[in-house]
Amino acid sequence: MENDETFDLIGYVTGLKRFLVPAALVGLVTMIAVSLLGMRGGPVSAPEEHAAKAHVMVQPKASETAMSNPQVELLPQLMRTFVALEDVPLFTEAVSKKLGGTPTSDEVRDRCTIFWGGGSLLLAINAKAPSEEEALKLGQACAEELVELAPQIIKEPKAEMPTLVLVEDAKTVTQTDDGTMTAPSRFAGVRNGIAAGLVAALLAAVVLDWRSARRRNKSAA
């Protein structure tokens, strides 16, 4: 019984060949339309971005009993405060001014981040820009201004304020999956168009066969 059903199905599909020309035309039109829409969906790739990273060390004041020193207890809070400076206008404006006004203060805030992983005294200054040179300059400027401005911005007693030291100048880093983003390839639109065209051609053949069968049944009646 299963063989008969399989044979009937194959025979039905084979019988659709008589509608090959009109079905192919429907499929071709569908393929072209879907492909064009997919290719117009966006550029081949998003603008490439380059990244740079510098490191700043936070050095607590030396004391005879370091573990009991109040500044040690305040270090986590201070580290988080240093990180928060990336959004402070005084800091972003100083970086922008250091670079001659380009990028702007708002662009500095968007392109430069200060990261602290916890459990260390190291701050990572990350910068991104359209070119490698711009990324390096921005990362270096952000690190230098952090070292210079942090003691002035943060209102802590001088006796408890740690020293910030630039321990590594800005260097280029390899972009990760969170860096350079690429838009869908135009070839994806073509693939979708071919798939849609094949489906449309098959559906057209089935509909034409169904209409042909109805006309035959009416004529027989």
C-alpha cells in the first residue's frame, strides 16, 4: 500500500511537468523580486572600526599597616569612581580638547570606556575609532587625562587619594565578535530569491493542475 501511494505521488509530481513553462515564469519573477529586495536591504558590511587599549595602575599610598589603612577599604569604591569618569563631561571635554576638538566630547563618551575587572588595581582604557591611528590617539589621550584629572575630580583627602600611573601606552588590539560588525551579505538575498522562486514555481504548478482538474470535472458533468 505504501508503494502505491509513493508511486501516485511521483506520478503526480511528474504530471506537473506540463505546467513547466508558466510555473517557471512565476518562479523567475518571484526570484528576481525577492533577490532585489534582499540586495537593497543594506550595505555589504558596516564601517570597520579599530580598537586600542591602554592600562593605568592605581597605587595606594604606602603605610606601615597597609591592611588597616582606610584607603584600602575605600579602594573598590574609588575604582568604580574612576570607571564612572568615562561619562563625566569634564573628562570627555578634556580628552576632546587634547585631541584638537576631534572627536567631540560626546564622541569621546561613545568611543572610550574605562574597565575594571575587580580584584586588581589595573584599569583598562578601551578606545575605538574608524582608523587605527585615531584609535591609538584616543586611547592614549583618555589614559593620560585619566591620570591627570582623576585626583582633581574626585573629592578625597589627599592623604587617602591613591596615585594613578600610566603603565602601558595605547596599543592596537584585535577586534572580537563585539567589534567589527558586518551586515547581511547580498548573496543571502540571492539565495533567498532562488528558494522563494522554486517554492513559487511549485505552488503555481499545483494551482494550475488543480484548476485544470476542476475544468475537466465540469466538462465531464
